[in-house]
Amino acid sequence: MPRFRKVPSYDCADALAAHAASLGIGLPVGRGAPSQVLASPWSFTDRAVGEITVGNRFTVLPMEGWDGGDDGAPTELVRRRWLRFAESGAKLLWFEATAVSHEGRANPRQLVLDARHLEAFASLRAEAVARHVEVHGSADGLVTGLQLTHSGRWCRPVDTITPRTGHANPILDARQGIDASAAFTDDE
């Protein structure tokens, strides 16, 4: 399997263009942008925490690996993926869509963040941060997040769809063959 250079290892546009050319790829590379624009930090404000600075403009976005345990726990495949994200050099690691309850999973192998798995997630995040430091020398500017989800009408925690809705929608309800009993109640 070929090894791929990590994006941060290209120190300029010419280095990227030269590498692409060595692979027989004609890659037009713009040179009008400010030097190192992708490597420059950016900030945003969180109401609870204040200003947060992300160390560069590379981001790992959430996705579902469909490889969690039957109970929603992270598996070795999840661990490997998260550690590779940490090695990438991206400073915003937005880990995958994770259900807030077993019943809210989109598929039977989706991760679930609940009391049983909290320590496993915390440990995995700590390991990812440590791997980032090991590869890149520092966790400065590293920001991690986890997309929390409930699949609502499209819940499939086992082999069959078991929809739950926040409200009735005549069009979607008819399409899916569900009735008002699928809606969450105030007591839930």
C-alpha cells in the first residue's frame, strides 16, 4: 500500500506541485494566496468557554464508521481511525456522529455516548491528543469535538427501523408509515 505524505509536510505550493508532478499528476497550484494560509490559525467564540483558537485550517469532519460495538462502545477500528485523524495534522478533529442513546442509533453499529461508555470515550480522546503530540510535537491549537445525534425518524438500533419523532409531520409520517405514537412525549 502506498504511503501518503501528510498535508502539513508540504511547506509551500511549489513542494505540493512538485510532488504531484512526480506522481504524473498535473495539478494546477495557485500561488496568489498568502503564504501558509491553510496553516494559519483561526478563532471562534463559544458562549460557555470564550474564544477558542484552532491551530490551522485543516479539519476532520464527523462521519459514522458503522464499526462500534453491538452495545455502542468504541472498538479497535474506531480507535485506529481516531488515532489516524490525530496523526493527520488537522487541528480541528470533529469526531464522528455518536448517538445519545441506544434507541437513537442510525444503525446497529453506531457509537453511543452513555454512562457505560463515557470512560472509553474520554480515554480514546486522551490517546488521540497524545498521538497528535507524539507526531506533531504539541497539542497547541488542537480542538476536538464529538457530533452527538439522535436519528429520530430514521432510528435503526437493531435490524428494523424504530422511528421516534420530535413532532408529527403528515408528509414524512405518511411516507414512513408511522403515527403519533412515534413522537416523544413530555415525560420522555
